[in-house]
Amino acid sequence: MAHTVQTDVVVVGSGPGGAGVVRDLTRAGKKVHVLEMGRDVPPLGTAFGGAMSYTGGLLGTLSMRQGVLLTGEMLTIMRGVTTGGSSMVYLGTAHDPDPEMWAPFGFDLKTEAEQRKQEIGVAPLPDELIGSGAHAVGKAAVDLGYDWTKLNKFVDPKKCVEDCNVCIYGCHHGAKWHARDWIMTAVSAGATLLNEHKCERVLTEGDRAIGVRVTERGGRSFDLHAPKIVLAAGGIGSPAILRNTGVTEAGRSLFFDPFVMTTGVFDAVQRPGAMMATGMHLKEEGILITDLQYPFLVMALQGVMAVKPSAIWRYRQSLPLMIKIRDEMTGTIDESLRVTKPLTRNDRDKLAEGKRIATKILEAAGAKEVWHSRIGAAHPGGTCAMGTVVDENLETRFKGLHVCDASVVPVPFGIPPTLTCLALSKRLARHLVGNGAS
Ligand SMILES: Cc1cc2nc3c(=O)[nH]c(=O)nc-3n(C[C@H](O)[C@H](O)[C@H](O)COP(=O)(O)OP(=O)(O)OC[C@H]3O[C@@H](n4cnc5c(N)ncnc54)[C@H](O)[C@@H]3O)c2cc1C
Ligand code: SF4
């Protein structure tokens, strides 16, 4: 052990959950250290320099241990491993937290979510930024009797560029909000960001957390001491750290909101528009369906994996719809990031029903052919569930050790998580400042 460092608050992870805490605590005058195991890469808007770097670089991505993980059932889970976490690759859709999920714990996150929406400037996109295919599909869905509407976006329409659609590569136009934006502002205001620094475990003394054990790139370890620790390492990272700390109840449940893409192939070329601008949420059924015009390379990869190579030469005539479902919390994750996620009969029935509805809508919009992708997932969570691993103040059984990310969601989820993570971070920062986080 080379040395130890002392600070007020350590935040592990720089995705939306961590960035919200870092922003608010830095503004409240706290000395904050942010540990981020990934490299810092600005939003580049490119597939190889950008998206690939956010998931751990070529080798990291191919290793299936960083930004892309493979479950025991051979399903892929995607996450960002970089400053800004998964928000570097997310599609910028903002969905309000579901108050029913939090009601048993005595709060609803409504005020916190509204505050975050104001801070970022969340709103639907104007018509001209929405692609022709999304407009046609929306009209067909409404004609069929569905409640298909524009979605709220973490996107500034004044900066968003018509027909750009590379949100998944990071937005180099400054239109899509990334958690990295808030981290960098906090760094300018005095926070310390340590990239390529991995938190191995939390150090405890009796029933208190006193710091974290950190490994730098190159393998050197040191201890960072603070009276308050916030784990915001995401639905995959936080349970692994807790299990290494001896909190064995972490990682015993996992949802990941599995999705399939149902793609319609039209006679006419489809003007792309921004990614995921419109859609509908069938809350009772646990099914979310949206438009989602991927950039060419992502679509080509999906086509190859689904043995549908025509996706490559018919890309410009194609319009994918994304079907995402609220799955049961049947998964597990351990301290070595081994993930199991058996889909239940119920999960598979929901995916099949979503594909049926999406096909109906695409055909009504004029699609001549429809094909379906393999199942993927990008919303791991529920692994440090409130009520089991953390209390209503996001505190674990170790005093001073909190968790603030998608892992604390207590029940099956099925909606875009970012606004929920941001609202939780607002609530936690207020609680920590109120309780003297110094
Ligand atoms: C392709 C894609 C599209 C998406 N689209 C949307 C969307 O449109 N809307 C939406 O709301 N959500 C979307 N999401 C999901 C959303 O991005 C995540 O749910 C959200 O970012 C979760 O935030 P978080 O704070 O829980 O964790 P993350 O964003 O995953 O951040 C966790 C961070 O912790 C770091 N970390 C992990 N372990 C350690 C460790 N041991 N030490 C140090 N650092 C560590 C990671 O490198 C990462 O940077 C999408 C996700 C993906 C992958
Ligand atoms: S479509 Fe808009 S938000 Fe998405 S990358 Fe392009 S400019 Fe940014």
C-alpha cells in the first residue's frame, strides 16, 4: 500500500447517479473525489473513436468484461465504462420515475425529477428533428388506436442537427446531455476526478464505512478515506463492490429490461431524424415501444447477428422499432461480474406480444417486410434493491455507505432509468448536505 488520501465524500462511478451527487455536493462546498474505472473520452460522435472507447476500447469491449457483458444464457448487456458512464451511449430519452415504485418507502421522486428536468432542459423534439419514418409510424399507431406520442428528451433542440442520428456514439454537437458535462463542471469547481481508478471494495470499521480501496491503472493500490462514500457504479458495478465488502445480499436480484428491434423495410427511403423521438408505454402490459433509427454500423451488426444481411443494403429504406419489456428480477451477479439472467416464460410472452404489436404498426405504415433482432439489454438494475440492501435514504447497513444508481430500484422496472437515477441523486445529495457530509 503506497499511500492514503483523505476527502469529504468519495463518489464511485460518474454516470447519471454519480454525476448528480457530485454536482450538488460540489455546489454545496464539499470536497468530492470521483473514482471512475474507465478512461475519459469526450463525446466524439463516431463509432470507433467514440462508442467503442466508451465501452472499454476494442480489447475491453471484446473481452466481454467491460462495456459489453455476456450472461450465462448468452445474452448481452451493454453499459458505458468511461466518464459519464452509460449516458455517453444512451439515446437521451427521459421518462418520469414511477411514483408507485417508491410509495412503500414514503416518497415519490416527483419534485426531484421536475427539478432535474429544469436543470437540463428536458422536452420533446420539434417535428423537423423527427424522421419521416417515425412520423409515418406514429400516424399508423394512432390510427390503430394506440397512444403514440413524442417522448421527452435530454436534448437541446437548438443544438440538435437534422438527420444526424448518432446519439449512441456520443453527441459532439453539444445537444444531448451527458453526465460527463456535470462531472467536468464539478471538476472546474474543485472536485477531483480520478480516471482509470477502480474501486475494489469499501473499507469498514465496525458498522461504519471509512474509505475505499482503489487500484490504479498499472496495478498500484491505495486507500481513499472519507466519512461518506457513495457507490454509483451502476447496476453491474455497485453490487460487485458491495459483495467484495461482505454485503452478500447484494447481486441476488437483477432486471435488465430486455429489448428486441423489429425492423420494417419500406419501398421508399426513410429520412432518419434523431434516435428514439416517439413511442408509447403500455404500463399495465410492461411493454415500451419506440422508433429507433440506428446509425448504419449498428444496424448492419444487428442484421448480421439476426442472419439478415439485407439490412446492410436496405438500410436507408428501413425503420426499426424498439420493444423493451419490464422483466422479472430473476438474475444474479457476483463479485467477479459473473451474470446469470434466465428469461421467464412471462418475459418471453411480453417480448412476443411487443413484436406482434410493432409488426402490426409497421405494416399499417406501409412496411413490405419485417424482421426481428436478437434479444439484448442495456438497463441493468435492481441489484442493490431498496428494502433489501439499502434503506429509504439509500444507506447500506454500514453507516456512511450509500448507493445511488439504477441498482437501488426495488421492483421490476421497464422504463428508461436516467431520470430516476438523477432524481435519486438529488434526494441523496440533499440528505447528505442536511446531515453534514464533511
Ligand atoms: C445503448 C444504451 C442506450 C440507452 N438509452 C437510454 C435512454 O434513452 N434513456 C435512459 O433513461 N436510459 C438509457 N440507457 C440507460 C442509462 O444510460 C443507464 O440506465 C444510466 O446511465 C444508469 O446510470 P447509473 O448511474 O446507474 O450507472 P452508469 O451510467 O452505468 O455509470 C456507472 C459508472 O461507474 C463506473 N464503474 C463501475 N464499476 C466501477 C468501479 N469498481 N470503480 C470505479 N468506477 C466504476 C463505470 O465505468 C460507469 O462509468 C441506455 C443505455 C445504453 C447502454
Ligand atoms: S441527433 Fe441530435 S442529440 Fe443525437 S447526436 Fe445528433 S445532434 Fe446530438
